[in-house]
Amino acid sequence: MHDVIIIGAGPAGLSAALVLGRCRRKVLVFDSNQPRNSTSAAMHGFITRDGMHPSEFRAVAREQIRSYPAVEFHDTEVTKVERGEGQFTATAKDGRRFTARMLLLATGIVDEIPQIEGFHQFWGKSVHLCPYCDGWEHQDEPIAVYGRGIDGVEFALEMLGWTGELVLCTDGPADFPKDQFARLEAAKIPLIETPVARLEGEGAQITGVRFRDDTVYSCHALFFTAPQRQRSNLARELGCKFSEDGTTLDCKECASTNVPGVFVAGNTSRGLQLVIMAAADGTQAAFTINQALLEADCPKTDAEVGACAVPSTQSADGGAGEREPHIPACARESKVAAP
Ligand SMILES: Cc1cc2nc3c(=O)[nH]c(=O)nc-3n(C[C@H](O)[C@H](O)[C@H](O)COP(=O)(O)OP(=O)(O)OC[C@H]3O[C@@H](n4cnc5c(N)ncnc54)[C@H](O)[C@@H]3O)c2cc1C
């Protein structure tokens, strides 16, 4: 049996695979090749990787992981996962079944992009979600912010950090309280409530937003807010708890979920939705999983056996059991004395 099944080979899953490979774990990595940033041409904000194409990032990661032969990739979707006694069984799209002791879900999320003509043409190239990822490239340019409700106002105000030349398009009546109009006015951000007809431009470059009254706002980029959903239903089917708004998976700092033996990493759970954060999450999950496996496999004294040490997939923290687990030096809380 394998040690770990990782579902999802984006930055989170890949990072976990690397660390678990280095821990000499037998790992199966499944990926359906639908990364969240698939439309993006350049990934920003990851130190040493700034501007790299996202597919190159994933290719380099896989190349490096190839040095760890116990990590095995399967480029296919996992359609079902069952939790049994001390093991998980994943069924791939072609019907093949695989088992492992622990499960890591790094399945990512989907952004629900507005159903507007032209959106897909520019999405990820000159139509963006996140100014931390793509704001620098459009600094001081005319920008349209597309968003409804208070989220739209907040986003437009945030965009002032990158340009002073922007409008907020609510694509219909602005359904926010009076004080929000005042905030926009104070920041000199024009509000356009006219419904949007389509986005216009050439190739991947947006040149303007055309409204239903045939007026056009000329811009070099559009930033928008959008609802999100989980890319996969596997976590729900396993009984994992979700945040109150139902979008992200609940997990502890150590990446464990309420379902024993199931861990999560990356955008599917919490925190800043950036590549470097997803990669760090993957490392955290790999660390917790490996510690749990080490603990479960550690030879027990008679007293410990009597105290019924908990099998690895039976407790939510990965099965640390009764004994205080050893914490490697790199993971201990720093207690450096003052000079
Ligand atoms: C247009 C765009 C541009 C972005 N630009 C940046 C940027 O410049 N800098 C930055 O830091 N962040 C950027 N982001 C955010 C970045 O994409 C995410 O933070 C990152 O991809 C999250 O990594 P992840 O591993 O959690 O998920 P993902 O990268 O989405 O990977 C999840 C993987 O799981 C697979 N999967 C899902 N379900 C299954 C299943 N059942 N079986 C098998 N495989 C499955 C998917 O196919 C996918 O490959 C951008 C996002 C978008 C939308």
C-alpha cells in the first residue's frame, strides 16, 4: 500500500509531493490538469519565479520531483474516494483503484467568471482578479473595476494603490448603502451602473467596456470580483467541514481536517490565494502527514500498546496518539534568548 494519495498537482500538491518524496514516502499524485491559473501567461510574486509561465512552474516542479522515485504521477481525475479501516481508496476516471494510508486534497478552486461577451478572450491576460498578481503590469493605466455590492466598492478603493484612473462598473443598479456612494465620491472613482454589453479589444488585449447604451469606457485592463467554488466534490463526499459561506474547507493550522487521515492544502482551504502560499500549505501538510506516519509506525512499548495507541487514520490530527510527538528542530517554536 502507498503512504499518501495526493489529489491535485498545482503548487500545493506538488510542494507536498516534493517534501513527502524526500521523506522517502510512497506517494501517488493525481491531476486532472485544470489549474486555477490556466489562462494566465505569467505568474507573479513568487520570489525567484516572478514572471514565470505557470505551466513552466509546474513542469520544473515535476522534473525536480522525478529525483524521488517513490513519487508516482497519474494524469487523470479521481472520481471517488472511500475511507476504510486505516486506508483510503481512490478511484480514477478509468476505473482503476489505488490505496494509501493518508489522503491530501489539493484540488483547488474555480472562479465563476461573469457571463459577458468577450470575457473569455481577455481573461488572465488583460482581465484579472488580483492586483497582487497582475496590478504592477497595469500601474497608472486606465482600469475598469467590475464588481457588485460592497465588495465592488472595496475592490475599487483597493485598486487605487495601482492606478488613479479607474471606474467602478456594477453592471446594473448599485445595490449598496448611501455611505458607499460617498466613499467612491471621496476617492473620485466614477460609478457606472449601466449594464455591460460586452468587452472589446484585440487579441488578448482589452481596449474597452461597451455598455448597453452603446457608450464605451476605454481601458487597458479590467479587474473583477467573482464568487468561487471548490473544483472537486471529493471533500464534501468524505464529510469534510466547510467554512460558514461554504466555499473553503475548514482545517487546522497543521492542515488536518475534521475527517481523520484527510488533509488539505492550497486554495481549497484558507488563507491568501497565492501560489507561494499554496506551496507553503503543501509543505505544512506534508510535514504533518509524515509526522503522523512516523508516530503510527514507531515501535511501541508494552505500556503504550496497553494504552491502545490510536491508529493513524483514527484521529483528526493524523493520529499522534497519547505520546508527545518529537518535533524536529526546524519546526520548533523559536526560543532564542535576547542578546
Ligand atoms: C488568472 C489567474 C492568475 C493568477 N496569477 C497569480 C499570480 O500571478 N501569482 C500568484 O501567486 N497567484 C496567482 N493566481 C492564483 C493561483 O492560481 C493559485 O493561488 C494557485 O494556483 C493555487 O494552487 P493550488 O495548488 O491550491 O490549486 P491549483 O493550482 O488550482 O491546482 C489544483 C489541481 O488539482 C487538480 N484537481 C482538482 N480536482 C481533481 C480531481 N478530482 N482529480 C485529480 N486532480 C484534480 C486540478 O486539475 C488542478 O491541476 C492566479 C489565479 C488566476 C485565476
